[in-house]
Amino acid sequence: MLLRHYTRLFSHCCWGVALTTLIMGCEPNTTTPHNSQPVAAQDDKAVAKVHQFKDEVTTRQTLTQVALGRQEADLMIQNVTLLNVFTQEWLPEQDIVIAASRIAWVGDAGTWPGVAKQQYDAEGLWAVPGFGESHKHIESSYLTPEYEAALVIPHGNTWTVEGSHEISNVVGNRNAEFWLEAERRGSTLKIFPAIGSATPPTVYESGGGYYGYKEMSDFLNADPRVVALGEVMDWSAVINSDNGGHQRIWEMIEATYDHRGVVEGHGMNLTSQTDISAFAAAGLSSDHEVRLADEGIEKLRRGVFLEIKQAGMDSLFPKLLEMGLKDWSNISVTTDDRDVFATLQLGSMDYNIRSAIELGVPLEIAYQLGSYNTARHFNIDHLVGAIAPGRYGDVVLLSDPQTVEIARVYANGQLASVNGEYQLDIPQIDYPEWATDTMNVGRELIAADFVIEAPPGRDTVNAAILEPFWFKADFITRELPVSEQGTVEANPAENLIKVAVVDRYHGTAAVSKMLWQNVGPKTPGSALASSQSHDLHNIWTMGNDDYAMALAANTVAAMGGGWALVNNGKVVATVKLDVGGLMTARPVNEVAAEMEALHHEADKMEWINATGLPERMRFAFLTAAPWKWQLVAPYEGNPDGFVDVTTGNTHAIIW
């Protein structure tokens, strides 16, 4: 696949070519440089306008001169033991020369012919490339990109392929613009957007965005940092021509191929050789949902690039080592949806690389899983993923490579972290209203909005029931009593809770509600609500009291998004996520403290089948196949919002 030029955000040099050729005393030259036109000159003499190089080329011209020792470098890291990811070897006593945010020269210590403004003697340390995420939703960290940088760069992460179908459903065509703004303002975390295929997740939902051929093509044309179509996961739409989403999803795939981008996949529960072959044949080049060792091996054998999360490592990596896998280049590790609180506790990509090492993966390969392999997969290995000339100056200095003990991190050639402490200024960004004013419920909700009424004259009803991550073909059916008021109520004693989805986009205050089992609060007068509900991110709330559910949902809407916990009719904890209802532009520790307080208050309550906050509920509304029956916001022809997203069949919640 051809490499596409990456246009630099910041030009740290002005060494470009700006020559003008003046042709005198002859007829005008009809042969002109590329992209230029003859220009009339004084006295009828012709002037040819010379092609003006873009920043990427002028930067490389500078790097060439620095490498030759003709121009001063910004930084030289000296005497380090360096991991060469191309040959999988550790090279002792190496110098790394950096200029204009990039690496200009790498080689034996003391042999570079030039001079640098600054030197750092790294004797006794090991240098590995800056870590890069193959599949991450920064939205799930709760932080905007500039604060995400402060969170993950001390853990060695210097670049991320952002699976952007969370914010895409909120801000629509401003998706890439949102992700690139922090870097434009000076953040050193490089983000390569993978445009969200699930925008909207299904034809039964609508939010702030719609992407088809034109939209995908526009993203790829507008900025070469857009590298991929993010995880195509509506498998039913891919394989069934009668599915309402079939046309849209294939339009996006075609647009990606037309612009030589990468088509990412989502292959959960696709484990047979037939399904995996169809997955790969469709052009879905990767999978980040591998759980079983045999599944991973079968996908690897069919050319699927594996993006392995922590949950998949324990079974897959020992099996790959046992079978003697020689080439690990089609495998990466990634964190996906790890939030700020978990990252502060566990770590980021450093944790995943360390876990791979502990499972027996050789050191050289483990670091390659977190850098070079991903860069190659997305065709950005000329920019990131290696300590080599031309790449960004992303260098992680380790005091112990076996335990991934990080001493220093350089990002874009800047000292970004020392012993886990972030060293750079965080750009202050006032996000515009299109990113912050995204809650349009329409009015304040009341308890009556969450009442489930029974048909008149009934003592009992049949009810459709779900529970988190219900993968079976049919929903659960239970016979339930009708209250004296003619309603069907939650019953925590029987492990039944009420769950509702509130439309946050259309100003209709539309609410769908039903009963779920094996989740939710038992403590009386309680509810939990959030605007993080994959992937459309309407507001969801669950509780055992209609007033508490309304209070929790209204609190989330009033904050501009986030989490709200209600205990005994009072709000006891909130997490404010006022950017897209998904993130917040606030310091890491402040947001983590709110999350910790939320968990602390939840620990005081009694929950069905849980000892604390059921945070996994934010993923339980995922509406792409292989999930089938789902509760979505009400839409035309389906006021209950209960639908089989693989077929479009609807069903009453009680009958």
C-alpha cells in the first residue's frame, strides 16, 4: 500500500526552498515545474514560479543536512543501548540525534560529524520507540486529547490510532477536526483518527452524525493523518444485502480503499473458519476482540492483524509461544477502553507490554508489539514506531527493559516525562459550543417518563427482559405482576431493575424503558445514569425508583454529560464530562478523583450481582452485531425502542 504524505502540524524550521528562476533574453519557457504556471515579468521577460514544498519535505531537507553534520541539531541522546525494531537487536553505545521534532541520525556513539544544542548522556539506559495504540477510544479515558497526553505519555505512549466512533456520533463531520486540535495547539501526543464506521451504529438509531461514501472520502481528503476506517462491527450489515445498513457500510469501505486507507474490523464471536474467512474477504484487516487462543490463531492464519487487549493475552500468547510462532509482525497490544482511574492504577501501554513479557514473549518482540507492528499496519512507519532517521523524536528511556521501568520519555524530541512526572505545558483549549453544548433532551424529565404501564385490567403480564451482554438470539421472557396502580415495577429482590434510554439529540424528551435482570441497585430510591453508552451515547439510566431515575438523567443532562449516582433520592456523586458528553478538559487527577468518589459512594450501596459500581453498563448498549435484541431510543414506528438490530424486527416490552 502506498504511503501517504503526513502534513506536519508545526514547522520548527524555515529552511525550505524558495527559489525563483528568471529567464532573460529569450523566448518564454513553456516547460514549467510541477504545479506551476508561467508568470509575466517586467519588460516581457518570463518568470517561472518554482514549486513550493510542503512542511513534510522541508523538514526532511533539514534532517538530511543535520544528518550530514552541516546543520546544528536540537538534541543528542548519547551512549544508550538501543532497540532496533527492524533487526530485533539491542545495539550498545548508540547516539540519537534529533532536529525539528524528528530523528536525523542514529549510530555509534561519538561518530556523528555534527554538533547539537543540547546533549543528554543516557549511559546505562535502554532506548525503545515511543509506544503507540493500535486501537483506542480516548473518549473512554474521560479526558480530552491534551489531558490524555499528560496521562499516557509518562507511560511511554506518544501516539494513538483513535477509534473515533464515540465522538463521531456527537459532532458528526467535525470528528477529525476535534482530534487534531490539541496537536495544533502544541500537544505532543500524535493522534491518527480512524473514522468511526458506527456512525450511526444501526439504521434504527440517529444522533449527531451520518457517514457514507462522501463523508469518509472527505475525511481522507482533508487530512492525511486520517489513516483508517474504524472498526467495522455491524457484521449483519456487511454480509446481508437486505440489511438497512448494508449500503452505507460498504460505501465507507469503498471510500477507504479509494484513498488507500486501512479498513479496521471488529470480529467478536466470529470464531469459525468460515466466518473468519468471510471477515477477511470483506477487507476487514484487523480484530481487537480476540478472546480465545484458537480464534486468534485462525484469524492470524488468514491475515487478520490482531490488536490484543489484556483480556486476550493470557490465552493467546502462551499458545503462540508453544506453537513456535516465528513472525509476530501481524500482532499488536492495545488498551482500547481503559479509563483515567484504571490507567492511574495499572498503567497504559507499558502495562500491556509488561504483561506480554511476563507471559514469556521475548523482549524485542514485546516492544515491537507496542510500536513498530502497529505503525506498519497503518502505513505510518515512516513517522512513528521506530528509533530511526525521519521518524518523530519519540524515545522511551528505560532503566530496566524487563520490567518496563521508564526513566524518561521524549515526544517530538521534547523531554515530556521524567520518572513518571509529565514535564510539558498543557495547552488550554476552550472547546467550541459544537463540542460542549451537545445535550438536547428537550425538557426536564419527570418520574412519569419512566413508568411502564400494563394493559388495562391485567393482574400479570409477559415482559421482555435483557441483561448486560446478552448474546443469545432471543430475549428473555418472564411473567410479572401488575401493581395496584396498573404498572410494572422493578423488583431488586428478584434481581429485576428498570433500564431506560433517553434521546439526547432531537429535543423530544423521548424515553424507552424496560426491565433488565442481574444488574442494578438494590438500595431503595436509587439510580445510576450516564451519557457514555456505546455507541450512540444517548443517556441511559437504571434504577428501582422512577423519581430517582429522572433525577439521575436530569443531572447528567444539566452537566453537559457524565455520570450521576442517586442514593435514597439524593445525588451523591457525579463525574462531569462536558465535552461531547464523553470527555472533559480538566486535569488528570481531578477527573480521577471524581471517578474514585463515584466508586466510593457506589461501594456504600447494595447492588444486584455486584459489589460496587456496574461501570460495564456503558458498554451494554452496544448495538452492532453480534448483539441482537437491544433497547435504543424510541424512533418512528417503534415507540418502545426494543429492536433486533440484525433484522429490524421489533417487539413490545410487555404484552
